[in-house]
Amino acid sequence: MITGKERIDRIFNKKETDRPACLCPGGMMNMVTMELMDLAGVTWPKAHTDAGMMADLAETSFRTGCFDNVGVPFCMTIEAENLGAEVDLGSKGVEPHVCGYAAPSISEYVRPEGFDPSRGRAATVIEAIRLLKERKLDAPIVGNITGPISVASSVVDPISFYKGLRKRPEESHEFMAFVTKSIGEFLKAQVEAGADIITISDPSGTGEILGPKMFQEYAVRYINQLVVLAKSLGAKVIVHICGHMKSVYEQMNLIESDVLSFDSCVSMTSARSAFKDRVLMGNVSTYTLEFGLKDKVKELTRNCRRSGANIIAPACGLGTGSPLVNIRAIKEALEEDAADADYQN
């Protein structure tokens, strides 16, 4: 019988397998809900600063039959915080979020020497990955990186940042290079600690905001630097970008990740047509997961599979109020279909 790790490895290497994988990476695509916290006996915000609690929450999502992987952290604020932004750690039902920028503009930003993964919550994430590695679960460990555009626009005021991309390209590229190099330090530490897969989520780098030219110039360029780094360290890479992406399909195909992941507003049929030979991930509506019925979740899961998704995943981070029965329904639908004699890969 194929193991979970073997299944995911085969999918990443474009080999046949028994069913699509069911993943929820973590990071921006957080998989933790209040019901899972109660089952684990661990709660936010404490788990954001305690490596053992972080590892326990990630493991609970796997052991309760939700997903084929474990992943940390559960937010996308660690990089920005390490580079000077102010972060509110939230509550049991609210994820951490940036509440103060380090500077109003790039020109006014005082740079630290770089990203120190041994400091603050970054160190918590690294230790949580080590703990998960020691537990020898039949699940790949997914480390999570916030993409360069999203980090940059969380460190300095985003309105000023986006204007600068057009009006001050030289200064913007210098800043983006600094941010990307800093993020790379966190990525490297995660892989060295035991992460098998790195997910880079860059919701602020969407083609809806940047348009094709700037998407290629800024998003693709700096995401690919991180992809190349992760691959050089032996990790597989997923890249997730939010929003409508049809206008930048051509540019997105230049991203060198192993997997491309999409938001629920993207038609998976359209994505499969555009990215014929790519491994695709997505994109069950998180609104339905939180507020819909189990049968509807299964219907959406099957639609994703039939439309060409190789990996089925929530389209974004789970709402913390999402019922466990709905989350489990994704994997249940895939297992039911795989057991069906009429199932076709």
C-alpha cells in the first residue's frame, strides 16, 4: 500500500498514484481551527511562540485525518516582524497580523543587518520543524515562506511601496533584493531543520495588482530566486498566489516551482488548459469549508480533481471557525473516489 509520503513524492515527480494528495501547507494557508486547538489542548496565541505547541497543533491536523502533511507556522507575519514591522499576535480565533509598518517608505526604512532565523518567532518555527522531524510521521513537513512582494509591502507602507515599483524601479529592486535575501535565510533554516517542502505564498504579488509587466519584473523574478535556493537545498517547492491570475498566466508559467497553487476564484479547468504539463494545486472554497455543508465540500473536491488538480487543497487559509467535519470531507471524498472501481486518475 502506498504511504502518504510516497504519494506526495510521486505527484511532485509527475508519476501515477492512487489518488490526488490532500494538502494544507500552513503559513498563509493556515490549517488550524478552534476545534483542532481544542482537540490538541493547545491554543493561539501561545502556540505562535512555543515550538512544542506549534508542533502539536500541526500534528493534530494530520492525525485527525484532515490532510496528508504537517506544516508550520500558522501565519504570514514572521518575516515582516523580523525586519521591523509591528505584529499583533491575535487571539484564539484571529491570526497574527501586521499592525504597524517599520517605515512609511523604502527611502525611510532603516535596514537591519539581515534576517536572523535564530531570533524571535522565526526560531520557534525552526524548532517546531525539528520536533516534527523527530516524530517520524508519515507526512511531509511543509515549511512556509511569505513571498517577497507581501513581505516588502508589510515592512513599509504598501501604498508608497506599490507607487515606488513604477516610479523608482532602481530603489525598488534594491529593496526587493534585500527582502528576498533576508527571506532566503529563513527558508534555508527551515530546510536545514527538516522541511521537505517549502511553500511560498505571495498574496500581495497577485497579477490583479501588478499587471503582467510588473508581475514578471518583480513577482516572478524574486520568487524564482527563492525557488532556486530551495531546490538547491533539496526541497520541493509550492508557489501560491491569490486572486484572478488569467491575465498573467504566461508570466506565471515562468515560475520555476514544482507546484503552482491557485485561489478559488481561478477556474481549475482554465488553469489546467494554460499549464498543461505543470503540477497544479487547489482550490476548494474556504467559504464553503467554514459555512457550507459536508456534501458541498465533497462536490467541490471532486470538481477540482476532475478539472485537473493534482493536489487538492483549501483555496486559502481556513477560517478558524471551520467545522472539522467539513475539513475532513476533502480527504474523505478523495479516498472514496480512489476506492471506487470506476475511479479514473
